[in-house]
Amino acid sequence: MATDYDASRKTEEEQKEESLEARRLTLGEQDKTSGKVDEDEAEIAESYELPGADLSHETLSIEVTPKQADEFTCTGCFLVQHVSRRSAPGVDLCHDCA
């Protein structure tokens, strides 16, 4: 007897559950919450700040320190990196950009 290895390997319990769900769908029974819209989504969407928004009234509360002697600015990503992240001596590229 040949064995079909592509056939689904489901237990009898799983097959019964699938057939019951298929019957529910054909009889018109649906999940009672499937038609409802989540009202909280609109409230959450209003709280997001979109890019390009006017931030002129905002003030920054961080201290910016100048580049230290043991740091360099990568010419690829323009981030200030520690000299140990330099890809080669004398080259201003970090390991990620090299």
C-alpha cells in the first residue's frame, strides 16, 4: 500500500473540530464580535505624532556633549563612534558601514 506523505496528518479530534467550524460557517453562524469596530483605535491614532509636525513649541531637556578625543564621526552614517569601532586605522568608517 502506497503512503501519501503530502496528506495532512491531523488527529480525529482536529478533523471533527474543523468539520464543526465548517458547518457553522455554512449555516451562517459567525463570531458575534467580528462585526464590531474597536472604538479605542481612533483614540490611539489621535495620540500619535506624525513626522513633519510643528514642534516649535517643544524644548529639549538633554545635554549635548562635544565629540571626545577618543571618538570619530563616521563618514558613512554620520554617527559619532568610539575609535574601537573604526574599520581600519586612519579611516573614518565604522564597522557597520565598512
